[in-house]
Amino acid sequence: MTTNVLRHRQGPAEQSISVKRMEPTAQAQLGPLGLTGFIVVTVIATGIDAGVFPEKLAHSVLPVVGFFVGGLAQLLAGLFQAQRGDTWHATVFGGFGTFWMAKAALLQWVLPATDPALRGDVSGLFALPWVFVVFVLWLGSWRIHLALLATFTCVLVVFVGMTVHGFTGDVVWNRIAGWSGLLAALGATYLLAGQILASTWGRPVLPMGRFLAPEESPEA
């Protein structure tokens, strides 16, 4: 009997299920692509603000990474989520995608041509409206799960820190924004792992702390 059980578990039917999980389908999601773009650009940008990476790399690396990885990848993910009727994630990925495209243009062309005395105010004004947008999205994250709420709490702190640092020039706020961004990237990495493992294992693997959302809410 033991031999028959082992054969059943390792037989063609079980193998076909395992292979099927890896096959692309019409239901494949671009959420992991958006998270990938978010993680890559956030680690670089906020790592510089936190003092982990040299500040001189900002104007050489961030414009390219910001436009293509942080911008284009997230924008594509946002458009796909919009087609699925997922308003929250469509706004997050689409909004952050356009943010990083604009940020890349700001670093590449606008700030170098701006009076050095005004660059801080330009950066602060650029970040200020996003504080309100991110705050609304943060409120929405309360209806999804704890992992996303924790991540977006860090994102909100990042934008507050960016705004205050821009207008005041206080380095402490730049460091707060930087380390909060690295924590947000860590949280997004956990979310990415949760989605990728769920797609390959065929079931949820990592706990997300779904404490308020109904079962039909979209995963992040």
C-alpha cells in the first residue's frame, strides 16, 4: 500500500499539475513586474538618500533606472491592473510609474538648469502633492492586508520626508526618507515573494495578515 501511495503522489497526474502551474495563461498578472520596478528604483533612490550609496550616483544612475524600471515597468503594470478592474493597484503602479518618469526628467534636465538656490524648493514642490495622493492610497491599504499597510506606511513617510527636506534642506529628513524607503523596498520584496511563490506553488505560501479585507479583494 505504501508503494501505491508513493506512486500516486509522484505519478504523471501530480507532475502535470506541477507543470501546469508554470505555464503562462491569460490570467497571468503584471503586479510582480510593478513590484520589481518599485523595488529596484526605491533601493537605489532611497539608498542614496539614506547615505548607503554615494550621492554623486544620483544624476548618473537614477534618470535611466527611474524612467525605464521605476517608470515604464510600473506604468505597464498599472495599465494591466486597470483592465482587471483593480482600481487601487492601477492607481499605485500607474501613479508611481508617471512619478518616476517625471522624476527622471527632473533630475536629467530641469534641476541642472535651475538656479541652485531654488533646487530645494523645486524638489519640495514636486513631492508635496504626492503626500496627499499617497495618504489616500494608504487609507485604501487598510482594506487589503497588513503586509501592504506596513509597506505603504513607509512609503508615506518617504514622501513626507522628501517634501520637508526639499523645502527646508534639513539632512535629517533626507535620512528619514531614505531609511523609510529601504524599509518600503523590503516590504515590497516580501509582497513580490508572496505573489511569485503563490503562482508557482499554486497556493498562498507567505502570510500577508489579511485582517480587514474580504476574501475577494485583490492580492498585492
